[in-house]
Amino acid sequence: MIEKFKSYGYAEDILPKTPEKRDWSTFSYVTVWMGAVHNLMAYMTVAGFFVLGLTVPQVLWAVVIAASIVSASFVLNGYAGSKYGIGYSMLLRSSFGVKGSIIPALCRGLIAGVIFFGTRTTVDAYSISIIIKNIYPGYLDLYPEFNFLGLDFPTMISYLILWVTSVGFFLGGMKILGIFSKWSSPIIYVCIFGAAIWVIHAAGGFGPILRYVPAKPMDSPIVFIACVSALVSNWAGPIVNISDLTQRAKSIKAPLIGLPLGMIASYLLFGFTSVGLLVGTHIAFGLTNFNVVDAIDQMGNPLIVIIMLLALNIGSTSYVVFGNLLPSGLQMTALMPKVFNVKSAAVVTAILGTVILPWKLVSDTAALYLLYSFIGALYGPIAGIMLASFYVERKRLLDLSVIYVKPGDNGDYKSGYNVVAFAVLIVSFVITISGAFLPYVPLLVAITKSAFISGMLIAGVLYTLFYKWNKYIEKES
């Protein structure tokens, strides 16, 4: 069967994975995100929780709930990949149609892949600047008049360093990435956990941290829901395309056990370290911006600061590579196999991620959360349709012969498009994002603030109710 699909012109990267190419064990899935959980954008997101008025217990609950939602989504949306050995771009064909799959693939690969590569690299660049500052104290003051499209000179240099590092790791190949993911996690945990303990001690123990009360406490449960959704949206991309990883599973059970075990355990530790670092430095040193990089910089010893920030960047780089460059490369290769392979497509993603001037998208907390709402409103419905299509419409059974079709063949749908899926996608996206433009409608505001979760539920329910209409649409056409 694989040879038949290959004869149709499909690139090796997107063919169903044969048993000998399924090399990821349960341990691989436990560790794949363990280091990546501790990425700087995640800490920046939690810092926003304190700015919005959440107490320490509320932040910890938000972290635990978000981890549970992400884990469940990984398991549910990754099952098809592990069962059939196919990645996201081809799995989309079963729910959106052979031609229609191009649109959600572009949403994941180009739109969000590009945006998240750029924004995450921008956020991480500040930590590189602080690392260099601890080696060369005058670094942050270099060329104060320099301004390149809103970017100062030190940040520009730090951004370029991270850009080259991330792309270089990706070009090294999946084997190097697997080794990097597996063995970088212990380094990250030793460093970050140690930093948290040091800060907690400086703050007088965990007691004062638990008793911390924001200057303006949260006054609405909608704010809490928005915080949970923002943290989930950090993982919106990997949730949608998790089959790109589960297709390499040695067994169906490997990701079913490994992904939730690694994610929930990692987030429990992340909750401890984020609260300890952010609130601890607020209490001990009077920092009011809840910036984890500034928090670590307060440790004083340049060598320790450098090691800690390098550890955080290992997690961030892992996320950028697995969560942004890999899926984007796979999607672009699936769409244009004669133009791209996975590596060249990933380089294009990295270039486009810089051209969009990502530093303007993460300029403040409000801009960051608006970005999360947009991504959630886009990805939530895609995930909802995929889940409803696979579990309800197709009863967990896929016919690969109508997914890997001959050139010119449209598979299950005469037009190549699942019309109902696209109608549901459009309606769900409009409903989910509308609260950003209609702030005087409380229900819509609440939906937008919980964009990914709301979008996934709305789309899943709508598709379940209306997918049978495809029979009549196909008959009429």
C-alpha cells in the first residue's frame, strides 16, 4: 500500500509511517514536552495572571486545569495518528476533504506556525540579552539611537542568535531533535527548580508566597477562565497537529500514557516554579512586572544567572522546534511537495516569522491575550471538527485509500471540500472571536476570553449535529 501511495507522488515525509519508522516509546512521549513546558512565553503568560489579579492558589488551579485540558486534547486528537501512522496534513483530508485540507493546514503551518515562531523567538530574545549583559555589562546600552522597525540593537542581535540556533537544531534532523528533547529535560528541571528554591528562600519561605494578595484582586470568574484558556492556547498548535508526533508511536498506548503523564507532571512542577520565581522576587526584591527573566537576574551571580537562563532557553528552543518549525515544515511539504521538503519549508517559516515584525504582537499583556484569543478562535474549531469527524462521524475508522488519492482524485467529496466542515469552521470562528469586537455583549466576551475551549466545543457540537447534511449536498451536486 505504501508503495502504491508513493507512486502517486507523495513525499516520503508524509506517507504513513511503517512499523520500522515508529520509534517513539512511552518514555519519548513523557519527555517530549517536559522541557518545553518551561518556555519563556508560558512564564510570561502566568505573569499576566498576577497582573490580572489572581491569587497564588488561583494561579495553581489555573495551571492544573489547563494541563488537564491539554493532556486530554493530546490523547483524543493524537489517537488517529498512532493508529494509522499518519500526520496532521493527511489526517485533515478525512475531516475537511482532499482539497479542503489545504485551508486548515495553512492555518496551522503558515499562520500560527509563522506567528508563534516569531513571537516566541522575540520573547526569548530578552533572556539572551540578559545573558550577554552578565558577560558584557554594557551590552544593553549599545547604540541607543538604533531602531530597526521598532527593534533596538541588543534585542536584534539576540533575536538573530536564537533564530540561527532554532533553525540549526531543526536542520540537524529528527534523530538529533529526539536526543535533544530526551536529555535536555533533566538539565532544565535541575536549573529551574534550583532557582525557584533560591527565590522562595529569599522571600522568607513558601508561607509569604501563598499569602500574597494582588493589589487589585480578580473580581470576575471570567478572568480566571480567560487565564486557563490563555495557557491552553499556548499549546493550541501542538494540540491540533499532535498526530505529527503520535504517528511515530511504537504502540497506540505509548502516547496515551506518555503524553498526559509528562504534561501533567511537568505542569505541576511548572506551577511551583512559576509561582515561586514570580511572586518570590516580587516579595524579596520588589519587582512589580512579574518578569521571570528579571527575576532570575536578581540572583546576582552572573554564572548562575547565565546557566538558569540558558536552561529556560533550552525549553523554549525545544518548543519552537517541535511546536512551530516541524508542523509548519510538514504542512508546507504536504501542500507543495515539488517545491518544499520539511527542512526548506521550516526555513521559510522562520524567515516569514521575522518579516511579520513579531515584537509588535507581544508588546504588552493586552496584545498577548488578544493574540491568544485569535489563535484559540482559529485552532479550537479546527480541533473540534477533527474530533467530531473522527470519533462521531467515522467511528474511529479511516480509509487511507481516500486520503492518499491519485492526482486529480477528490476522495470522499466530489468537490474535494467537506462543505459542512467549512460552514461550521466559519460560524464557530466568527462566534468565538466576536467578543473582541462586541465588548458590550457579556456572553460573547466570555466566549472570546476562553477562545480555544469555546471554539472547540462549539465546532464539535455543530459538526456532530450537521455532518449528515453532506449526503444531501453530495447528492445534489
